Amino acid sequence: MVKVAVIGCGTIANAAHIPSYMKNKDAQVLYFCDIIPERAQKAVETYGVGKAVTDYREILKDPQVQAVSICTPNNVHAQIAIDCMRAGKHVLCEKPAARTYDEALAMQKAQHETGMTLNIGVVNRFNDAVRHIKRYIDQGELGEIYHVYVSFRAHRSIPGLGGAFTTKAIAGGGALIDWGVHYLDIVMYCCGDPVPRTVSGQAFCKLGRDIDNYVYTDMWAGPHISGGTYDVDDSVTALIRTQGPVITVHGAWAQNIGEKEAYIDFMGDKAGIRLQYGGNYTLYTAKDGMLQTITPSFKSGNMFQREIDEFIDCVQTGKKLPSHIDTVILTAQIMQAIYDSSEQSAEIKL
């Protein structure tokens, strides 16, 4: 049995991490930790296991704990992950790795020094449709992937306007670091994690600045907070050149266009694929003198359960997963370069 602690008992912990640990026959949760005591205690009562604590450093002192899930706000990812690894704990840290590339590098450095596992919660690397697309690309079915177009756009759905999601000191950014991290990571994974070369981008902080008068269609992380903070990007655009394909990005939490888009186009010289984020994909190709459109049907497993199952397995075996910090660090580097390019109004060479 791998003895586990969950640090941060909010939405993602209860929706994904904790239920997945409970279903894994090789995992046993010993601690639920949250700075809000009621959250940790509720987890103990809900799942019928573990001990509630408010200070994660109490977990570090327990030699029984072998692995931790970090499900906290972004601003404490780096410190908690580093402390856990230095205390001999394997770590699964929710995405993004950290607020900044420098913080992510510090996490990677601690992983290399300690030899403990550090996986980041880029859960789409455990998604069936995404893994199918990676196989197509690896097998050469699409030919040369020369361009990937990413679109994640919503009408007006800034999460928790005025709170942690829209406070740069806590989250590190807005639409790019919250939503864009998943899309960029899918591209990197499917295309073999190509090294980025240059980045040109622009992030916009426009629609949510007047918090009290913001008109919205959805506020999925809670109602707006009057007098709160809004200093992050609500939309972003970027051009990324890599040693593989060129990647273009168009993303928005909020835009004054009443259409939602959530897809990635992989364009190869033999075939192309459009992946609907969180759903199925369509392959477009030409064979035997005919244009063909193929939408496969397949049973899709729970990617969060697979992420937890493979994390437990890698703790037991030492296996290195696709979500290891050594690969995910590239996505952190790209996002940082987009923000730097936006601030400097210049292309960033990496």
C-alpha cells in the first residue's frame, strides 16, 4: 500500500484526486490537509479515512507518508512541492506547475537533487483521445506536423472575478495559465515535446476590470467579489516556433463574441486532426483518390483515475511518466515567454 496525503481539499481534490485514490487498491489516504479546518474535516467524514490537519508540515514529519497530491492555489505549489520532496515524499502537483517558469525550475531542481517523483497534473496526457492522436502522429499517419492551431474561447466566463483566479500574485496569470496550460500541454505531448525556439504573444486584461458592472453568462468559480483584484489576462494570442511545428494560440476566458470554441487542429502534410477538447476527434485525409473524414468511436476511460493509478504505480516502480516535471517544464517555459513577450512588446528567443 502507498500511504498518501492530500494537501488542499477544494474542488479538484474532491472531484478527482480523492475519489481516484479511494478507488485504487494500492493507495491509502492518511491525511487531508487544508488551511480551512472545516474542509479537511469534511473530507475525513465524507470518505471515512484519514486525519484532518491544517499545516502540511505535519505531514512531512510522518515517515509513513510516501506520496502527496498538491491541490492548492498556484502561489504555494512550488514551496509545498519542494518541501515534500526534501522530506522524502513523491509528489503529484496540480497544474500549472507554478506561477512562473523560475518557480517551476526550482521545483525541477529539487526533483533532480532528491530523486523523488514530481508529476504535474496535466491530466490530458492520460486522456484516451489525446493518446490516440499521439499514436497517429508517432506512426507517421499525419505526415509532417507543420502547424497546430489552438482555440479555447468563451463568451464571458471569468472564474471567481475578484478572487484567487484573477489575482496575479496567487494564480500567476489568467486565461493562459488556467485554460491554456492544458491546450499547450496537449500539443507538446502529441508532438513529442518539441523544444520551443521563439515566442511572440500578447495577453489582454480588458473585460473584467470593472468588477461590479461586469455582465457575464457564467461564473463557475463563484460570484464576483466587489472590491476584489483583477490583474490577469482574460484573453491571449501567441505564435510559438518550435523545433517541430509552429503553434498558434487564440484563447479567452471572456470575449465579446458569443461563440464558444474549444479545439486543437493538428495539420500534417498527409492528414489533419481536429480534437474537440474533452471529447472526440475527427481525422481528415485523402486515400485512393478520395477525400475521407473519419470520426472514430471508442470507449473512453476516466483520465483522472488513470492519472492517479499511474502515479501510484510510478511510486511503486520508479517509472517515469509523461507528466514528469522534465517534460512539463517546456509548457511552463512557453507560457512565461508569452507573458514576457506581451510585457516587452517583443519576440522572445529561447
